[in-house]
Amino acid sequence: MLIETAQKTRSAARKLAVLSAEAKNQAIEAIARSLEVAAPEIVAANREDCRQAEADGIAKPLYNRLKMDETKLKGAIAGLRDVGKLPDPVGATQIRRELDEGLILRRVSCPLGVLGVVFEARPDAVIQISALAIKSGNGVILKGGKEATNSCRELVKAIRAGLAQTAVNPDAVQLLTTREEIIELLRLDEYVDLIIPRGSNSFVRFVQDNTRIPVLGHADGICHLYVDKSADIEKAVKVAIDSKIQYPAACNAIETLLIHEEIAAKFLPIVAAKFQEKGVELRGDEKTREIVSMKEATAEDWETEYTDLILSIKIVESLSAAIAHINTHGSGHTDAIATEDPEAAQTFMDLVDAAGVFHNCSTRFADGFRYGFGAEVGISTQKMPPRGPVGLEGLVTYKYQLVGDGHIVATYAGKDAKPFTHRDL
């Protein structure tokens, strides 16, 4: 039963939580070496997953995420080692305060406990999530997409083999393989401290509606680039192209391009030609189609995450109209402005309600690795922290530790109450 697996993970996590940074880093390096040894088996398992997925008619964006060749595996292992180089997020003193002489309060970071991570058919997520979990002192129960079952099995097998040579109990990393186990996992509020779903909007909603465990995640990645009237056209074209085609299946690729009406006649023909050269299907509103011929955009397009070479385009009359469109139709993931007007840029960055708001750069930078987090367990679009790419800092909480010498509250109550010093140390 899954409850027994969760109990083992909880037990392993409690021991992992108190290990030194050196011990955790040794475990991460052992995993890296184990993955390198097992690379032929991992790549072969992934080929089988890809073959079956193609036979089942998998969508191209999902296939691109599923595929893990030797190069992609090497990159994931390099990212794993990068996590090992990061500062230990556990045991950091956030507050050290004297309440009174001899009565010292500390707020200290500590692991969450056990993570339950349900993710799409993306095998490299197994490596990223396992590395972040171990570095942050957490156990993790993984459930990958059914298309990646063979790949995930080989990856977790190698990870656990690596951990077996270290102070970290291999039970700290577990793998689920059936859809039925997801429902059971969501009921384990006694053993699992945080659920991180990575998938479609409907799946994230399903998870939120079927568990009492706190849920961290984002649903759609409906990202925008707004090209302001003061944009540098050459610069804006570069940013637009990269934001869409560098990896269109990613959640931080733009799905809608907004263009100020004063620059549209100059900018739109240039950028549209570039997009069409790259095979991007363009869908535009009425004003857009008066300048460049393309398919008509519908109301549904403004609400759609394509994760493919499809882009909707809208011409707006002002900066405020662009911001209003984004805050109405966006998903709170990442939105960018191209402009040479610093005041317009600051207004955009202040008023757009998203986890990431960029100026004159590609939305594809919204990524834990690119932010220097080493890796990420996912991206959160919720308002409460953690928000945006969730790395190590998002996987720890804190506890208050108070040390006294026979201090009692009665001393500080009543008409003769002694005052607190409340002095930060």
C-alpha cells in the first residue's frame, strides 16, 4: 500500500533533515555518478517511451518534453551538480533577537518534510526535483506522466542506487507509476507536507479540489510580450522571436503578442515575416489583419496556452490597454515589455500582476536554472510565496527556537511587569 511507502519516506526525510551540507552534497554527487553509469539504460528506456508515445499519437510539444537523449541527460546531470554547489538552505538563522537578558529567540530555516510531486511526461524533472529535495532536506514521492514511465523507473533506480552509497536513505526518493496512486497520494495528509502538481490547468484544479494537503503550482502559462510605441524595433523583434520559438513547448513561451498602434505598421510586417519563416501560425485581431494577412483570432485565443508554434497578435491603443489585457487574460506567469521609455517600462512592471515581469528581454528567462537556483521543482503563479520558479528557498520553512534560563511570562505581566529589551543581535 502507498501508505507504507509514505511512512518510509517520512522516516527517511526526518534523518535527511539533520544531515550536514557536506553529507547532502556527497549524496548529490553520488547520484550524478550513478546516473552517468546508468546512462545507456536510461536512454534506451526513453527511446521505448518515445516510440510508444509516437505510436499513440502524442502531441509534438509533449514529445519534445518527453525525449531524453544523451545530450539532454548530460545537461540534466550538470544541473544536478550545480544544485550541489548552492548554499545549504537549511539551518540558516533568519532572526536572532534578545527578548530579555538571557532569553534569546532565533528563527531558523528547516525542511518542509515530504513533497509529493506529480509532473508531466518530462523525465529530466525527476533529476531536478530529486536534487532539490535532497539539498533542502526533504523526502519526495514522484509521479511522472504515463508516457515517461520507463524513463522515470530507470532514473529513480539510478538515483536510489547512488543514495545507497551515502548517508541518505534511498527511501527519501520514491516513484509512483499508476494513475490510481495519485488519488491515494492526495489523501496522505498525515505523511505528505506539500503537493506540487505540474500539468494542465484542469489537472491542477483537480489536485486542489481533492486534497487537504497544501498545493503549490501553476496552471496555464499564458505569457505576453507587449511592444510599446517607444520600442527599438530590431531589439523587439529579437525578443519576440526568442520568447516564442526558442522552446515553444515551455510554459514561459509567449502565447500573445500585443503591439501599440503607433508602431504596428512598422513593426508588425517585420516580425510577422520572421515568425512565418520559422513556421509560426499567426492569429490576429481585426486591426492586425488589416496590416498583415493571417488567420482571425477568436476570444478563445486570448485564453489559450498553445505550447506550440502558434501565436495570437493584438494591436492596442495604449500602455494601459496592454496592461488591462494582460491582467484580464494572463495566467500570472511571465509577461514582458519592449520599450526604450523607462517610465513606460516601470509602469508596466509595477502594474502587471504576474510572478515575472520583464523589460527588453525574453520571457524564456523565467526559469530556476537561469535565475541561478540550480534547478526548480516548478513555477508557482499563486500570490503567496514562494512565487515564480521554485528552487531551494521555496522548499524550506522555518521554526522559532527560544532559549532562556528559567524565564517565565509572569515576570513580564502585571503592574510591575519587566519590559522586554527586543534587541536584534
